[in-house]
Amino acid sequence: MRAIGIVGYKNSGKTTLSRALARELVKRGHRVAAVKHSSESMDFLSTDTSKLKEYADQVGFVSATESGIFLKGERSLDEILTHLDADMIIIEGFKQELSYPKIACLSGRAEDENLFNGLIICAVGPSDQMGEVGGQDVPYLNRDAIERIADLVEEKAFKLPRLNCGGCGYEDCYGLAREIVVGAKTVEECVAQHPAVEVLIDGKPLAMNPFISRMVGDTVRAMLSSLRGFTRGKIEIKID
Ligand code: SF4
């Protein structure tokens, strides 16, 4: 799963860009999912059905054209991502998340500078705002240049697991993410992406830091080694 963030202040065109980018990436054959941070409630269920939300913590709905799951309460971005099945995720908002690259939608206001935290791969805005932005050396593209923006996304999108385990030699995922954005490192440096032990829950990988991964592997191997018939090799365990 790779991800690209779309960040910007109010009325900077984030949703318009997200929609155009999703359309272009689907056209190119990607399975695209989108996540949006909102300060408003999403009342996407009909008035009658939405009454279920008053008491149930989770509501699933299925219709002939769409299906969805409503989860009560604010969830972390990474929890929401575990529910999605796509190869490219467009994440709108979530300025504070630091484990994937982002596109800055400029509004022309002074606070745009705050968006440049080392994870921006390009700035997008109207063509009359040309010039250096945020003190960061990134391409500045007209928001209508969606094919060039999509090219950059295909080249640079990634998502680190946000375990902040330090296994890559950086204090946290943000440290490695910044180096990947400037091309000094690759996602392969994240050792948590290639754990010695891989756990799949309902077919989806469970993120584990290297310490836990080694501990699970050593413990399971030690338990199995006392059983007759044990030999060294790749171990597969299925738990229903
Ligand atoms: S190894 Fe991966 S999960 Fe751990 S801090 Fe580095 S980037 Fe984050």
C-alpha cells in the first residue's frame, strides 16, 4: 500500500485536487482509496438508517451500488487504513501525520509556510503564485496539471508503518520519511516492512516492530522445537 497526502488550509482546493488525482490514478489502472480528515460529522446514511448510530458502535450498510462501515468515535489514520484494500491511498488532511509524502495545496496565505515540514513532494496552486515556496526545493505545479502531479505521485508515494521503532537507524519514521522524500533513502531501509515473522489477520499484514517480530519468531520456534517431527525451515501457522 502506497500513500500520498493532500494538505492545505481551508478553501485551498484539497478536495478538488483529491478527486482529480483519484480519477487520474484510476485511469492509470490503480486501485485507489481515499481517506479524509474532517471536523464535521459525515451523515452519509439516510435519516432513518442513521438512527442505528445512536446506540451501535459500528454500523455496516450494503446497497446495490455501495457499501460501507460506520465506526463511532475518532480513530487513528492507521486503524482506518487497515480497513482499506487499495494500492494507492489519497489521504486528505491529517497535517500532523509524518509517515508518508504530501502535496501542499497553497492558499496564498502566510501560514502556507507551515505545511513545509520536509515531506512535501510538490506544491500546487493557481499559476500566478509561481516562485520559491516554504524554503523547500520542490516543484510548483498549476493545479490543472493533473497528469504531471499524478506522475510525481506514482514516482514518490510511499507509506511507512509508523511504529517509530528505530530499526532503520532513525529515531522515528519521520526521520526516514524525510530522507526518502529527498531521494537519499528508500522504503527498503524500513526493517519493519520486512519482518522475520509475518502475521496476516484475515489476509492483511499486521505491522510489527523488529523486536516483537524477533520475539514472536524465537518463542514459536522454541515451543515447536520440543515437538517430535520438528525440523528447521519456514514455519506456517494458521489460526481460525
Ligand atoms: S524501521 Fe520502519 S517502522 Fe521503524 S522507525 Fe524506521 S521507518 Fe519507522
